[in-house]
Amino acid sequence: MKKLGQLNTLRNQIFIGFMLVMIIVLASVGAFTYDQVSVLLRNNAEKHIQQTAVQAMGKLDVLLGQIDTLTAQVATNASIQQLLAQEADGKRISFEERQSLQQDARKYEAYATGIRSLEMYTTDYRRLFPLDDISMDNRVPTDWINRVDSGKGSLLWLGFDPQDPDVVVAMRQVKLIDRSFVHAGYLMVYIEKSYFELASALTDNESKTGESMGLFDGMGQEIYSDFPADSDADMMLDQGGEIITVDGESYIAVQQESEVTGWKLVILTPVNYTTAGISVLRTAILISAAVGGLLFLVLTFILSTMITRPILTLIKAMRGARFGTLKANPNSSSTMEINELNNTYNQMVDSLNELIEVVYQKEIIQSRTELKALQSQINPHFLFNTLEAFYWELDDKGEEELAQIVVAMSGLFRYVINRSDDDEWVTLGDELDHAERYLKIMEMRMVDRLVWRIEADEECRKAPLPKLLVQPIVENAILHGIEQRVGIGTVIVRAEPSSRKGYIRIIVSDDGRGMDTDTVFGLLSSMKEGHLSGSKGTGVGISNVERRLRLYYPSENNGLDIQSELGRGTTVIFEIPNGAGGESGHEDDIDR
């Protein structure tokens, strides 16, 4: 605990404080930048993938449109229309006429790419060409024919050929233009599956990213794909727009559906492609944070040294005052506030040295000794006149702070130097005011090492008690607590209603070096015997308080309750009745 106290210096506080601020600021800015840029990069990557899917689907629609245009040209060919009208009139088409139909169809096949063959059937499913006699309902499923009939002349993409999985089948009704578009037959087209390969839709830059795509019909069957071998088509169709894992690598799956055929295009893009810029950003942020942090630490170290070095020099000079050496600090600082602090200290040293020359050091020391010794050695009239002379002299010189200290000392002496036995009892407010005057004097003596406060409401201040019960405990807290620690110490005096009805609890606590359990037990035992010994003084003050509490309040079995923890401080607690009747009652007990 002592080591930790030694590390709790202003320099370390500045260093750690600035470092925490730097870490918080850099971490916040870095996290915000990383999050925003990451979202931006991901959105741009997803837009790019979606644009690629739209381009690929546009190419597919163009290919499908070409097939639709070709089949429409075949279905509206004049020779085909004439022969199908003849068939509709009940006159069967001859073999020679079927040959001419096939020749016309072959002409269209010659100008088209990707078409394996064209077939035409009558309304009763007889094949016109090719020239064999296979029935249409034996060639394709009946539900396909029903779907074409429901299509009312539009080209329908039905799926893979049941007899050849490398061929995609499309079919449309042939209607007679001159006879109010009466249904006259069926035109079936077989397209090579390779016709739908869309790899060329990717540019060179896009192909380098590892993107792959697949085309699936309305039933989920794969028409074309360059996906990895272990890919699951059903999973891709079900999880479009999400991240999926294929062969141990993560991909973003993007879907695009054709409005013409209902086919789905799925594009897989490696996640590491979309996050490539993020890793670069992360590296840049970490490097920037490291460089900024290093520069910040160096500058903070230099700044803290500039601030604390003159303060440490001033502290060394102030510590000399504890040994009776009041010397001015000749060092100056370029910082205005620190230089002003140094000048103020030097002025205070000059004023104190002047005061020490006027007032006998023996009288100052005796003013802080035992109450009875002070009363027997000092002439009150002479002391008060001397202090009043000091006050007016300091007031004329503008030394208001020192003048107030002299006023506090005068009040302190007026309070304790009293030979009248009738003035033994005072109010708690008077006792707290006396302790306040003592703390002000000690605050000046210890410069910036003492912080104190007194807390009590007006109701508690009215309670009567014997004189000089609080100030000796406060003095003990400073001598044995605050002066024994390094750095600033705090003394708190608090008066509050006790948990016992009709009593007031008075608490004096400090955050000095504290005591272990054995020391506390030894202290309580010594107080009961009526004497103490220690490094500072004889301890008569706190022992005297213990004896007087038990003397004035015998029926309450009152006394001092001491609570202390090594390295954390000490708290002294006692309770008194809050009624005015308690004073006279206790005085009567004493007289008897």
C-alpha cells in the first residue's frame, strides 16, 4: 500500500490521465472510422456483385429473347402457316409437304446458335418434322403440354429434355394468323445447355476476385454452373443474400431472377474479397494509433516533467519547514501559475520568519502543549494584546491570510485559557468552531498537505458537552495520521444523530497511515490505564478525552470507539446526550 501511495504523484496522474484520454479518443475515433468505412466497403462490394448479377441476367434475357424471336419467325412462316391451315381443315399434310416444312425449319436453325433442333407437332400431338412418327405426349410430359396450352402462344421454358440432360426444352403454340389466331399446332425447340454459359459476363477484373455463377430453372435444376465441386445448389437458392460456406471458404450469395423464365441466377463472391479493403483499413488504423500513441506518450512525459519539476522543488523547500527551517525557494518557472505559487510561498516564508522573530518560539510551542501547562504559564491579557498587535500589523501590510491565522490563534487561546470553573460546559457548535480554528492553523503550517471539513447541522450544534473533547482528537489525527503519510491528507469532523434515541454521534476520521488490529487494542488498553506514549508527544490529549467522557457520562458507559485499518486511516467515534438537561445532571454527579 505504501508503494502504491508513492506512485500516486502528480506526474503519474497527469501521465495516466492523458494516456487514458488518448486511448479513449483514439479507440473511439478508430472504432467509428473502422465501422463506417467497413459498412461502406461492404455496401460497395454488394452493389458491385448485384450489378454483375443484373448484367449477367440481362445477357441471359437477350439470349432468351433471341430464341423467342426465332421461334416466333418459324411459327409465322407463310409456308408453315399454309400447311397447318390445311391440317386444320382436315386435310393431312403429305410426306413431301412435311419434307418442305423440315427444310424451312433447317434454314432457321442454320442462322441460330445453340439450337440443337426444332420440332413441330399438330394439335393431336402428331409430329410433322422431323419425319418420324413419334407422338408429342410420348416425347415430353403431359403437364408440360398443359402449361404450353395455358401459355396462349407465348414461349415457355420447360426444363431439361427427359431423354437428354444436356438439352433445355422450350415450346410454344402455333396459331393461324389468318384465322383469328386459332390453335394449329406446337413448335418445340431444343437448346444446348452450353448456350446459357454466362462466364463471359464477368470482366477480367471480376474474374480475378474469384466470383462464380450458376443458373437454375424454376424447379431448382442446374442449367449452368462454375461453382466449386462441393457446392450445394439447394443451400444457395435458400440462402440468397447471405454468407454461406463452400469447401471451407465463405462466400456471399446474391440471387437475380429472370422475369421472362423465372430462372434464378446465383453469384458467389468470396468474403475475403469484400473485406480486403477492411484489412488494409484495420492495419492503417492500428499503425496510426501506435504512432500517435507513442508521440502522445513522449509529449505527455515532457509536459508532466515541465509541470511537476518546479512543484517538486517547491515541496522540498516546504518540507524544510517541518524541521524549523523556513527558507525561500530561489527557483523560478516559465509557467505563470507555478511561478505565482512559488512567489506566494516565498512571501509566506518572509512573513512567517518575521512573525517568528517577534513571537518567542517558546510561547508558540507552549500554545500547542497540554491545556493545564498553557493556563499556568501564559498571561492571557499579555497574550491577547500581543496577538491583537500582530493582527493589526499584518492587516496594515496586506497580509490578510496571516492576519486571519492570528485571529484563529487568538480565538484558540481565548477558548482554552479560562480559569473560570463555571465555563467548563459549552455547546457542540462552540467546540466545532474551536476545532475549525485549530485546523486553519494546522492548514497553514502543513501548507498544501492538509484538507479538512466539518459537517454538522444546527440542531446538533446546540447540544451541550464538556470543553475540549473534539480538538484533542483532531490534533491526534493530524499528528499521528496526516503527518505520517506522503502527500495530501484529509481530516473530517462530523456530528449527526445517533441510532440511539436522544444521542448525538461525533466522528473524527482521517486517511493517514492507520493502525493494525494489535495496535488498536494496545491503544484502547493504554487509554484505560490513563496514559499513552508515542513518537509525537505523550498522548495525554486523547487519554484525557477518554477519562473525561467516562467522568462526565458515567451512566451511559461512554468512551472512545477507535476503528482503524493499516494504510487506510483511522476513525474515532463517541456519543453524547443531545438534551440540555444532561449538562446539569452530569455536573451534579461530579459534585457529589
